[in-house]
Amino acid sequence: MIHFVLHDAKDTVAVVVVEGVKAGTALEGWIMDEDKSTSVKALQDIPIGHKVALKDMAVGDTVIKYGIDMGKVVAPVKAGEHAHVHNIKTKRW
């Protein structure tokens, strides 16, 4: 079962595409550009449509989604955690 999708293998976050992701769940993902699989263990509950971190990131790190810079980390994030507005912000302001 596919739980999340990402476009580029260099993406640091991916979009959860199923309901009910709970902490402790082994998540399977699909790297669309390469038609390959990847995995991460959910460390937190993550709502459908929200992002899961694919690697540990520190404050100030650039977040890559769809192969492009989509913002910066404002609170530490571990692989498998919910990546959203509480720990990621745009670089525009």
C-alpha cells in the first residue's frame, strides 16, 4: 500500500495520500519521477494531504518538495514526523 508520494528522490518531505496515518506505522512511499519505492516510520499521527519528513532536518535547513525549495525549517524535524506550519515556513517572509 502506498501511504505517501514524492516527485524527486532528493525531496525531504512527501505528501501523505491516505487517511489514518498513526504514530508507529511503517509507511511506504512512491518516488514518482523514478518509479521507485521508499519507506519511513511515522513518528506522529499525520493527516491526509499533510507532509511527512523523510530525513532529519535542523532549524534553517531548506525543505525540498517536488524537487524545489519550498521553505525553511523553523523547529527541528525528525524523519517520520509531521512536517507542517508548526515546523516549516516559507522563505518569502
